[in-house]
Amino acid sequence: EKGGYEHFMIKEIMEQPKAIRDTLTGRLPDDGFEVNLDGIKITKEDLQKLNKIFIVACGTAYHAGIVGKHVIEKLTRIPVEVDIASEFRYRDPIVDENTLTIVISQSGETIDTLVAMREAKAKGSRTLGIVNVVGSSIAREVDDCLYTWAGPEIAVASTKAYTTQLICLYLIALDFATKLGTISYEEFAKIRDEIKRLPEKVEYVLTHRENIQKYASEHFNAKDIFYLGRGLDFAVAMEGSLKLKEISYIHSEAYAAGELKHGTIALIEDGTFVIALATQEKLFEKMVSNIKEVKSRGAVVLSVAQEGNTDIENVSDHVLYIPRTLDILAPVLTVVPLQLFAYYTAVQRGCDVDKPRNLAKSVTVE
Ligand code: M6R
């Protein structure tokens, strides 16, 4: 059942190229200027009346939502707010018939997300679900549903659900942008072609997993690990940090690199292990400065950058390169070494990787 792997988590990490291919099947034609989203019946007119989109989810799905915000805003110019479902529910959010509420859930049964969706619906908002489990409560109750075709995810730590949620968010952003006319054909074609190359690029990262295993074997005794990033890298940092915490029980924080100097940098001391994500071209120089700041306080830094940006080697102890891609698509590649790092660290520490303490696969209590 684990396909020859020691744990479901590593099996599911390794399945990501296929999960992404399956999620893309039939949805992104090789030519033409459109996306085919079976489950989404939202028209140009529906989109034109929207003044806001909410993305509501929990945990890893929430982290995917943060990437979604950046991408949907960039391509459609519609303002997007992302909220944790258990917060959204209790804060009387401003939602009405001119709002679209996107809920993201692997299981489709997370109670906070389900109830948040119902509440948005009751206030007149149209609801769109990005869901993995076919026929689950959220999938049945939303107005429009786009499935991630990740296949069953058994490990408590979510991996292939996250990367396929990102794919769905890219598809939704492209679909809305073509309908609204906020994207040129050239831009559309560039993103489309790069999305199609993601499965083989993920495969490439997976092939080099022994490097990450090596870093994990050097740092598995760390007391704290900080994940730093800017822009989309910050969103991925949050996901990498959650993955580490939940399965290895190492304390970890994700920080927006530019915000560090407003307090948290006080925690960096000799030997603190920092994972610095520097995949965003426009923010690369800024990240290099942030890495210098933590290095000069004694941090040991593992950086992740796009291939070719070798300047990063001058300021880092170790560097992991991901294949080059568009900045907005980089999260799909950047998260993979972080998933592997959390996995190998937890294995080294003898943790129960697939069933971490205090956690359930689907959270049906409020
Ligand atoms: O099934 P859902 O996507 O709604 O679950 C949401 C979270 O409970 C889930 O992502 C959780 O954070 C994972 N254990 C993270 O790996």
C-alpha cells in the first residue's frame, strides 16, 4: 500500500509530478486562449460584478491560499483577502453578493472551513471550492467545485494536496484573467507553457533528494529553525515551517525576511539554523541582504534559489537550487525541498512521521 516506501508521506511527496499532471489533465489546452474548468460556471458578467474575493482555509490549505492571493491579484487586479477559517467565522467579515468566497480543503470535511463556507453563502456570496476528496461535504455544498486530482492523501502532513491546490489556484487566476481581459495572450501563453513544465521540474528536485537528506542529518538536533522569505517565498516559508513542526516537533517560525529587524532578529544567535528562500527574482538582492544580517549574528544558513543565481553562495553555508521558472510558479518547486527536509528530519529523530502526535488527518472539531 505504501508502494515500496517506508512512509505514506514520502510516497505522497514522490507522487507530486503525477498529481500535478492529473490536476492539469484536460484543463489547459496547448493552444487557444482559455482554460477548461469543468466545475466552474462563473461567467465574465459574474466576475465583473465582484469587488472582492475571499480565500478561506486552514493549515496547509491556508498557506496555498496566500499564494493564491498574490497570483489572483496579479493577474485579475481583483482584491483578495485570505483568512483562516476559524477566524473568518467569528469576525463578521464583510461579505455580500459582490464577493466570491473560495474555500480550499483537501478532505472537504474540515469543520471550520465548511461552516465558514456556509456562512459566506448565507450572506449572499458565491462559493467556489478547491477540494481533493470527491463528494465530500464542501464539494457538495459549494456553488462551483474544482477538484485537485491528487489521489488519496493518507499522511497527516499534507504534501501533494498543497502542490495541486497551487495548480488549481493558477488555473482559476488564468481563467478569471482571460474572461476579464486582464491578461494578454503572450503573458497567458508564457504562464501556460511554464505550468506544463512543472511536473518534470518537480521530478528533477525529487531526484536530488539525497542532498536534502544530508542537510537533515546535519541539523536534525536543532532547537529552533527559522524560515525566511519575501513575497511568495514567505508564503512557502510558512508551509515549510508548519511541515517541520508537525512531524519533527522542532520549534520553528516563518518570518517575512524584511520584518525580522523589527524584533525577531533578537532570537538569532551563534549556530541558529536558518532556511532562507530566495527564489523571487525581484526580491533576490533584498533577500541576500537579509541573509547577511542573520549570518553576521552567527546563523547557519541553507538557502534556496533559482538555478544560476550563484551570488547566493557567497552569503550561505549551503545552497539548494531549484530549476528556473516564473516567479509566480516557483512555490510549486520551492516547497518540495522543504517537505523533504521536514520528512528526513522527522525520520532521523525517530518520529511517527505519518501519524504525528496530537493530530488527525481531518479536523472535524471546532
Ligand atoms: O482537509 P483540509 O485541507 O481542510 O485540512 C486543513 C488542515 O487541517 C491541514 O492542511 C493540516 O494543516 C495538515 N496537517 C498540514 O500538513
